[in-house]
Amino acid sequence: MSKICRTFAAEKREKAFMSPTFLKEKGYSFKIYSNEEERMHIHVIKDDKEAKFWLEPKVETAYKGDFSQSEINKIQTIVELYAEYFKKQYKLHIGGRIND
């Protein structure tokens, strides 16, 4: 394994450790990474794909990664359904750590 691959794998393990899964729905995992940024958002992971959705001021795609547009539409429906729950979990998980 190359040094770059080992570094990338280590970063993925670190993110996974610091990002609990707040929901699993239809094969998607919904996570919040610690100390990433202040604007509320949720990461969506399935297989080797990842997307990011803003939760404020409204639910919208921040980036869609390798997901097809039809998958993004399905994911957005789920994110909209659980948006208030994700916002609450974001506040609890991140707390005051953004400025650490």
C-alpha cells in the first residue's frame, strides 16, 4: 500500500471514530464529523460514496460526491424528514468545540 493510500485510510479511520452515526436508513449512514465547520450539515455515506447536505437555512446539497442525481433526491427526502433531529444532534455533538 502506498504512503498516500495509508494516509487516506488513516484519515478515514480517524473521521469514522470522531463521527458517530446518527441514523441508518435505506442503506445510508448519516454522520456529523467533529470540528469540521460551524454551518449545520450532515454527511451521508453508502458504500464508498459520500455526500454532504446543509441543514440550514434550508436542506440542500452541499456536494453530491459519486451519488447519482436520483440517489441525491432520495437522500434529500430522508434528510428533510429528519432535519430537526439532525439539527438537535449536531448541537449536542458539536457543542462548543468549533472554537477549540
